[in-house]
Amino acid sequence: MLNLAPETVTLLARIAFLVAAVTDGLALVPMLIPRVGSAMFGGDSSRNSPQYRYAMNLAASLMAGWTVILFWAAVEPIDRRDVLLIVVCPSILGIVAASVAAARRGVIQLRRMVPLWIHLAVLSGYCLLVYALSCLLVS
């Protein structure tokens, strides 16, 4: 049986929440600054329609809210550990599914998505591991 101190599991959970929060916070930049989004994922920022900007601004407000929730969860990471499951599904899985679909349609460049997918895969695995450890801690 794994023998980790409660403080260690709490720290690991806090790190998971903070990494997720920073990841989401950084995702706001390409949402709010079209040129950054184009530089990161390819495309032409001058072709953004008002409808697209409206949708991106809505998405950015939701991403900002989710970022705040993740920082909030980091304050009491064991008590709020269930949020780690939401980080993985639907959040990360939804981002990956949407970006795979966009890459398949040529909306974004596949080669530019691979680093993000690797980051999200590692973050997902870490969140799930920490969630399992935190459940053992409270059982």
C-alpha cells in the first residue's frame, strides 16, 4: 500500500489545480488577441468575423471563470478534489475533441497542436493520479 503523508497529497493536489489554472489562464491570451492565436495555431487573424470574435469573447469569459474556480479549488484541494475530475472530463477531453476536429478540417495546423495535446495528456494523467491518491487519503 502506498504510504504518503496527507501533507504530500495535499501539495500534489494543490499543484494540479495551480497548473490547470495557469494553463487555462494562458489559454485566454490567444482567445482575446487574435494575432497571438494565429501565430500559435496558424491561420489569418484578419479574417476573424464579428461573429467569431463574439464567440471567442464568450469563450474567454467562461475560461476566465473556470480559471478562478481552479484557483479557488487550490485553496482546499482535498475537500474540492472532485473538481479534478471535471478538469479532465469534460474540460480537457472537450478541448482535445474540438481541436482534433478543427485540425482534421484544416482550421488549425496539426503540428502546432501536438505540444498542447501532450501537455493536456500529462495534466490529465496527473489530475487523475492525484484524485485517486486523495480518495485513498480520506477513505
